[in-house]
Amino acid sequence: MIYLDNAATTKMFEKGVDIYKKYACQFFFNPSAGYSQAIDVRHDIDKTRQKIKDTLNAEKGNVIFTSGATESNNLAILGSKRNGKWEYVFSSGEHPSVYNVARYLENQGFIVHYVKLTENGQIDYEDLKNVVNEKTRLISIMHVSNETGAINDLSLINNIRQKYCPKALLHIDGVQAFCKIPVNVDELNIDFYTLSAHKFHGPKGVGALYARDVSCLKNIVYGGGQEEGYRSGTENVGGIMAMGYAIDNIDITKNYQYVEKLKKCMENELETVKGVNIIKTESPYILSVSFSGVNGETLMRSLQDKGVLVGIGSACSTKKAGNRVLENMGINQDKIKSHIRISFSEELSLDEIKNAGKNIIETYQYLLEKVK
Amino acid sequence: MNVILLRFGELYLKGHNRNIFENTLIKNIKIMLEGERFKFEKTFGRYVVCNYDEKRENIIINKLKKVFGLYSLSPAKEVDATMESIMQEINNIDCKNKSFKVFVKRADKTFPIPSMDLSKKLGEFILTKNEGSSVDLYSPQCEIHVDIRMNKKAYIFDKIIKCQRGLPLGSSGKGLLLLSGGIDSPVAGYLIAKRGMEIEALHFHSYPYTSELAREKVVKLANLLSEYVGQIKLHIVSFTKVQEEIHKNCKAEFMITIMRRIMMRVAERICDKYNLGAIITGESLGQVASQTMQSMTVTGSVVKEKPIFRPCIAMDKEDIMKISNEINTYQTSILPYEDCCTVFLPKNPVIKPTIPQAMREEEKLDIEKLVLECVDNEEVMIIGKETN
């Protein structure tokens, strides 16, 4: 099997599983309890907190552990919500866990702006300038697009914010970027940053929200007051520790350079074929490509039979629902239908990429022959 | 003692065959209650489920409600047929601030008090025991039934629960249901089973053009259906090659017509192979292009020796959806996985095809070979619990 859907999820580090087990069976204590064993566990999860801050280059601020990116995004957006005539700014390429919160705010009567996307998948920075103003409460934009791999220029976004709405909060959904693309939240004045462990070889069901200043945040779930009251519920200790292990064992720069080669190799394989259309984007981890004349889902399933697993992003299988993000980039329906997403990991070899590339081309041409 | 009284429906219309129908029904009841502790009694014209775990009464009632051929049932108290025991039980019934009516049936004429007198007596007793209660003979809020039987027992109950009705499963042979994954075909299967027909199901998939999820959905639908119709043998046939061949060789607008004609041929072959007596489809007149009178004539004409039953033929979509909700298949049916490959679907399918037109298109294909390949490569799954 050649797994090329690493933007959907990644394989956990096996040693991370051992760590998880250690904290499930040996140091299984509730970190909120008062005896020394529990206090030790609390200190251990605090180490993961620090690792996240270090990776984000955050000197100050808090890290709140959550059940994953969906919860982190909800907490950042809804937890910083204030009554009054505030406006919100989102990109129209956001993941559903942000986009649907935006829709919710809209239904609640807030004015919500959706920043346009350009054809390369990044936000339209001119449009961002147009929609922000002194009433903007929060700007929420993803770091790397899960659909296309486009990287938004956070420094440009921050500059626009500083110039036009310095009081607005800035939330970055960093799910496809954390531990993959370097980021400096201090320099960029980022208020909230979302991450999810299973996207970087950690376990599923655990993630975090970095908050520069928690005083602008209110809890959205009520309970025992864990995570300093910002996220009640006993911490997923095993998951947090396994996430910490993953952070320790990822070399962002080295992986970036290696995965870049993988993406280039796949692009070279596919580019030669007529009908193949690659959306050129910055992240080496994601390659978005369409195969003219063939349904992306059909291609995905045929590839599965050959042991090559690719994604179709959040493209829905219904006839009606297309792919919102690609549509917002101005891509036509035919290309959207024939679109697949190939996403990489440093655990893949160049040979595997070449092999998968050949398989993809062969399968594409076979299907094209059948349906033309 | 808690018991459940059962009433049979249409069976009373049967003459000499009644025994066969009745035995089938009783067998089905026993199968439906498999795994439960219970005793089934057939005495003096009454059918009674008793000696069961009273904590499981609701579960048992829900199971019985799914047995075709049962008209209604009542959870009841069984007491000795004496005034004292009857009064004692009636005393437990709460009619405070409600109107009520007492129904007495006295099959045992040796019981000393005539029905009318007993009704009055019990009514008086209830009035004195329940504050604010009143008698209403026309639309009472509580109906209290006292049924005195020949076995010197009285059954007291206040509820009559409607059941499925219809005929006992297995009393009308066995047929093959074309199960697509949509809303209509499970309903068609349910309706025909309600007339006593056991069913097997046939599903066509077009992997990789359709997804595995579509197939899982059909398995789930068969499972839901099997709660009513018992175990289902599900035949799964790959239609990919047939569709590719039609697409390659035939006129685009005939895609669906030819496809359905081949499906019907495959269905008849499977009927022959497994000794099934009919083909059942979820077609509803005029619903889509392939379900016009002309289309059905053309697709049905390839089936030579089996009847095609279409229980939904005259039903509105809304009526079909209502049944689909009742039998709990609706939510699964509307899951958005394509049941038929849309890659090959023409923009303008022919609405009024004719048999000669279809035959001309089919000359471009090796129909016999395609049909045989479908039948030979079928995959069979057994779904739901054993019924026989």
C-alpha cells in the first residue's frame, strides 16, 4: 500500500503508542487530582504545552488542550465572541470546522465577510483590505489550505490587520501547517493558532489551541474547570503525551526539504500526461490535481484497488454538493469533479512516489478509454 | 399473570387452507420470538403468548408487531374467571378523571352473570373507585375489556395495538426483489412480504464508478428489511462491464433502457437458479423516464416466464416515503451514495422507447455473454436471522 492521503490523517509514530500506553496503564492518574502521582502527570502534560509553544515560537501565551482541531476552532471563534455590533472575517476557503461556525455567526445576526480566493488558492489580500474595518472582532484564516496546499501569507495578513483593524483578533487554523511549516506567532502577532495531533503522527482525538492572551477568551463547554477553565473535561493525557513525542521527533526543516522533492517528483510524473492539470501551490505536503474526463472518486477507487490511496478532499459524493473551496477559486465544475488530492509524508520514499505516479497515469488512461 | 393476546386478520377469510396459513403464522411468531423465554398457547379460539419475562414485555410486543398476518394484540392480565378475581384486577386500573366504557365478552356461558349485567356491575365499581370518572359509551378515554373464556380464565385489558396485518410470510411463495438503495425498493419488498411472499434481493453495483459505501448502504437496507421479512439472501452483481459495453456500443439515450433490460434478464436467470417465482421492483408509474408505461413495457418484455410485481406502481412519492419512515429504511435510503453509475447516464434518456428500437441497439452487444457473466460472478450474502 502506498498511502498518499496524509492530509486526512497520518500514521502514528509507534513509539508514540508506547508513550500513550505508559500514560494509560502506568501513569494513569487524573492530572487534576491532588496526590503527587497526579501532580507528576500534570507536570508531564505541561511539558507538551511548552513544546507546542516552542514550535510556534511563542514566548508567552497559553496552550489549551482540546479534542482536536474542530473544537479548537470553535473555541477560538465562539469563545472570543462578544455581544455588540461586531463583524467577522473568514476566508472562503476555510475548513468546515471554521466555515460552519462562520455560518452560525451569520445566523446569529453578526455581519460576516468571506474573503475571496485567488486561482492559486491563497486569499485575495486586496479583498481582505476591503472587508476589514474598526468593527472587525476576529479574522480567521487558515495557514495552509487542506484542499490545495496553498499557503496564506500570514505576515501580509498581519500587516493588513495592524493597519486597518489593529484591535481585531487574528485566528489561524494551522492544522495542515503545524510541525510542517515554520511559524512564529510572536512576530506575526497571532492571537489564536489551532493544531491537531493526528495530522503530524500523533493520535486522533487530541489537539490544542494556542492563545496569546486568554483574557479575551471564554469557555464554550461547562464543567469541572480543567485547562484553567477554558476547556472542562479531564485531559486526554495519553494523547497529549503521544502528541508531545511526535513534536519532539519531527524535524520541520529536514522534512520540508525532503517532502518538497517528493512533490516535485510526483508533479514531474503527472505533468507529462495530457488532461492532467495541477494546481501549483506552496505547501510541499499537498498536491491538488485534476484528470480531465474522469470522475475523481472513480479514480480514487480504482487506485485503491491497486494499493494507492489518495484523497478527494472534502468533495462530497452527492451530485449536488461540489467542492466549495475549489469553486471559490473559480475552478470549473468539470475540473472539480475530476479532482483528487495527493498528500505526502516524510515516511514515503521516492520510489514509492514514482511507482504511485505510474499507477495514477495508467489508471487514468484506462478509465478515460472506458468512459470517453 | 401478564399475557399477550393475539388476533389474526385475513386468515379468517380462508377456507380449507386455513390450517396451512395458521401454522405458517404460528411458526413465524415463534421464529420472531426466538431467544425470548415464552409459551405460545392456542386455546378456545384465542392465541396467547404467556410465561415470558415481564420486564421484556415491551420488547416482545415490538417484535410481534412486525409479524405479518397478525391483526392486533393486547397486553392483558389473566385471572380466574370469578367475580372476586375480576374485581380485584379492575381495581388496579386507573380511570381517575377519565371517561370509560366496559366491554364484556362471555364465551363461557356458564359464567353466572350475563354480559350486560356484568358490564354495569363493573362500571359501577369503577365509578366508586375512581374519583372524577364517568361513563361514556361513544368515545371513552379508557376502554376496559373483560374477556371470559371457556378455560375458566378471564382476560382483562385496556389496549388494542394494531399489528402489520397481511398474510403470514412464506404463505405466498418466494420472489426476487431488485434492491437499488433508493427509497422505493425497500418499500416494495416490505409490501410484497406483507402479502406473504418471502424475498431474496438482487443489487447491481458499478464499482469503481460507484462507491463501496453505496454497497454498504444496500446491505444495511437489507438488514433493516430483514426485521420484517426475516433472513434475506442478497445477490450482489457487478454491472460495470455491462455499462462499459453499452456505453461503448449503443446510442447514449438508450443507456438506461438497455441497462434495465439486461438487469431484468439477470434477475430472471437468478430466479431460475434459486427457484424464485417472481421479480419485484420498486417502480412507480411516471416517477422517472425509465418508469413510464412504455419504458416498463420495453424492460418487462425480456422477462418470459415470471411475473413482475410492482407494489409501488400507483403510489405517490409521499406515500412511499411514509411507509419508508414507518419501516425505518428512509434515513438509510437517503444517504447520498449513488446507486447507479452517473458517469454513463445520458443527458436526455429516451422516455418512450419501443421494443424494436431496444432490440436494434442490443444487436450491437453479446447479450447472452454479458448476462451469463453477471450471473456467474454474483456474490451472495446472507443477511438477518434465520427464519426457516
